[in-house]
Amino acid sequence: MPVPFFNYSAMHAMYAVAYRNAMADVLDRGAFVLQTENEEFESALAEFVGASHAIGVGNGTDAIVFALRAAGIGSGDEVILPSHTYIATAASVHFVGATPVLVECADDHLIDPDAAEAAITPRTSCLLPVQLNGRTADMDRIQAIADRHGLTIVEDAAQGVGSRFKGRMAGTFGAAGTYSFYPAKTLGSFGDAGAVVCHDGEIARQIRLLGDHGRNEEGHVVAWGVNSRLDNLQAAVLLVRLERLNEEIDRRRSIAATYEDGLGDLEQLVLPPAPDVDPDHFDAYQNYEIEARDRDGLKAHLSNHGIGTLIQWNGTPVHQFEELGFTVDLPRTDELFTRCLLLPMNSMLTDDEVDSVISEIRTFYGA
């Protein structure tokens, strides 16, 4: 049975009538920029994640840049982040004038707190944990490190929306948290979109200025800013998705449980933590990232049988981009990237498709 890694047309078909109604309303009113849907989405997102403020922006990368700048991170600062992330995380640090310091990930593929603390220098100003694959890091340990060393926390929760650690949502632990709403995300739009959430009103004000040409509520330019506003059509789409986000996450968790039941006995694989195995973590399963023996052989076998898989970041963690000047040695991350593989994980998958993925993996390993 062919199983695409992600079916974009099926994403639209799931709620096609609701999407079209929402967008038609925007089009009929000619309400394209900073209109009611933006306000409604920001309010609904803040309520969903438990933040005081949510500010829609043009994309997830701008969200990180704005969050860092609003938190006071800039020239001369060092920011610690895991190498197992998209280049946008490190690029955002670079473009605020700071230096990205890359560290290892832990067994759950998220930032290793011990490695982060070991990388602290007198120039370190910020910890930037990446809430990867729909899982929130151990933020108690991250916060304890920040407290010991007087550091700011900004979260890249582009893949973390809906996940929780000890009941708190990804993105709500630090000075600010950022989200991406790229179409394949758990909360996806039909193009580029993002948001920043925070508890501090002054940080929220700074982010709004940064994303709207430095204009304040009266329309006066009071700071340097850029144009990175959440498109109103995307806000309308995101409102449709947000209303159904808990259903989306429930389906992803159900698929993760099925993968665990069908693959958990294979010694050739290391699977993500199963749903509810750790009471501190509620995982939303943005991705299902396994470690596999003979990963490339497994990937080819699945492809030959019509099953799509993906190696994150095109198989290259950030520290391996030597052209960007990185020279740090991260052997655990290097090893992980010889084994890691994303299996299909989205709410469009049918039970038969999930069973097909499991069956072909078991066949490859002779199980």
C-alpha cells in the first residue's frame, strides 16, 4: 500500500468546507492585513498554550529573531542550542548579531542539559532549547541551569505546539516561545506563518513593533522594524485548524501507540517514548523519529514499497555546515544522523496505512 510521507492535498480535504468558508469570508470582506481573524487567532492561541500574549508573524524564523531581539540578545552574546535542529534556529541567532553555540542532544533527541551547561562561557546570555518532534525538553533542568548562570531562555517550539512538560505547554517557559505554522506542522497553515508567545507585556510590545515596521498602536513609527505580519488568510486557516488541534494530537498519539505496539519488540530500532510512558511529558508527535540499524537500507526498502520517509534537515545537523564556520565536535549527534529516520506521522494516515508501514519494517528486519 503506497503511503506518502505527507499528503498536502489530503490536509486540505480533511476540512475543505470549513477552510473555504473561512477564506471566502475574508475575501468577501476584503480583509487581508491585520484584521479580525488575526486578533481572534492570537487570542485563541494564547489561551490554548496558556500564555498572556501571542503575536502572529510572517514565519517561524522571524519569530525566533524577534523573540531573541525582544529578550535583549544581540551583538557579543553567545546562545546555546542543539545541533539537531533546522538551520533557521542557528541563523536567527546569527542575524541578531549573536554567536550560535551548538551542543549535543540527549537520548530523546532534544538538547542535552549537561552539554548545554558545559558550553557556558562568560559571553553566554541565552539558552535556546528546541522542542523537537512534538516533545518538550526537561525544562526544570534547563531553568535550573539558567538560574544558576543568570541566563535568558527563549524556546524554539516550531515543532512543539501542543506538547507539554509537567502540564505546561512548549513555548511558555522562557522569556518568549516561538512557533512555525508551515503546512506540515501539527498546526499548519497553507503557506509560511508563525507566532511568538510570552507572558511579559513589554516583550509583546517589542515584538509587535519589530514585525510591523516599528509602528505603535497609534500608527507612529517609534523603532526600526520590518514587515512580518501574519497574513489574514493564513490566520483564518489557522483558526479552523486550532479549533480541531486536540483531535489532531489525539490521532497522532494513537498512531504513535500503534507504532509502539507493532515495532517495539524489534531490537534493530529505537523508538520515541510511547504516549503516557512518562507522566512528566505529554508528547504531540509532530514527527515520529526512530533510530534504525541499517537506516539507509530500511529507507530504500520502504521507498521501493511506496512508503515515504524523511531524514530531518536533509541528513545534516547544523554543526556539519563547515561553510558557516562551525568546527565543534559532536560525536553523539554525528552518530544519531547515521541512524535517525522519520516515519509517516500525520492525522491523514489511515489505520491500514500505518499497519502497512509496520508490516514492511518487520519484513525488512526478517521479523
